[in-house]
Amino acid sequence: MLTLQSDLHGNHLLGALPSHEWQALAPHLELVHLRTEQLLCDSGQRIHHVYFPTTAIISMLSTMEDGSSVEIAAVGREGMTGVPVLTGGETMPNRVQVQCAGFAYRMSAQALKQQFARSDFLRRLMLLYMHALLTQVAQTAACNRHHALNKQLCRWLLIEVDRVASNDLTVTQQLIADMLGVRREGITEAAGKLHDEGLIHHSRGHIRILDRKGLEARACECYGLVKREFDRLLPRLRQAETVE
């Protein structure tokens, strides 16, 4: 009887694997420390490695011709980077860059492709993750177009604390502005209001969430929609039946 791998290693996708699946991947996994702003793969580059974050947060960035960029998805302990290698693509359509320093499991893209071809369980897990990730990308695009900046900021902060499982974020207002594709002054004003209302405490390079429920109440519906989709799809596999 094979039981599901525990979450001790910190990444939910890896934690969803039955022990025999984990044993097949483990020789190919290397725990690495990722630095803030470290470029993992640029737009158009061949994908050589995929990353399963444990404490790091990795941003998927859409970059314009003038050099400006906007975050289209954040990947933390719930997911992985390099999804195109599993759909037949060899290159990234967007930039993959470390947003918050921390640890991740690195694996060669080729090794993951080989295991993906062999394992029905891994294919089902990754396809469900792709579905959830696409929901995040689509909803982020809609949010950036239609919702006020203060609501976008609340959404972004909630996503970040979910990814690191902590109420403390090491992040500058300039980085937030870059991720949302807005001016820093707008973030300064919006964060100041949240600070004055007692929802967050912010100082140079650091934000602490003080009232999560209050932040959720002020966020747009995009945060809840994406969170529900991740919760709906992925825990089912982490609680899947044992395999004989």
C-alpha cells in the first residue's frame, strides 16, 4: 500500500505525489536558494529547468517593447514554473524571475518530461495545476484592466502571503508597483490608507498583514475566485485514495 507524500518538503505539488512517484522524481530534484530578482528564464528562451518553490516566490512577467513589465502570475509553494515543457513547448512566452528570495526544488525540464510521459498520476496533477494557473493569469489580466488600484493591492498582498504562508513580506513599494504595472506613488497612497485603517503595517522594505479578514473584505472578487479554483482542484489530489 502506497501512501501520499507528506508536505514536509514545502511544495504542494510535490506533496501530492504518492511515495513511488516521489521516489522516481527525487533523484532529479535539487534544493536551491533563489535570490531576489534572479532571472530564471527570459521570454523566448529555451526552458532548461523547472522550479518547485518552497519558500521563494517566482513571478511570471509580461514584458513590453519599451522595457516595462507587469506580473501575470505569482508562483509559490502551491505550484511550479516551466509549464510549457509539458504542453509541447520548449520556450517561455514570458519572463520568469524571482520576486522574493527563498528556496525551491530545481529539476531538469527533460527529466520532468520523461516522468510526465510515464505517469498517469503526474499527468493528472499537472493538468489540474495548469487549469488553476490559467485561471490566475486570466483573472489577473481582467483585474488589472477593470479594478481600482487599492483593490488590486489588496489582492496582490493576499496572494503573496498565501504563497509564503506568512503575514510578513519583504517587499518594496517599487517592486509592488512594478508587478502591478503602475506608478510607485499610487502604491504609496494605497498602502498608506491600508496602514491608517490598521490592516497592514509597512516600513521600508517590509509589510506585515495585521487584519487579513479586513484585507479580504477590501479586495476585489479576483482573489477569492482564484483561491477557490486552486482549493477546488489541487487538494483533491493531496487527499486522493491510496494506490495498491
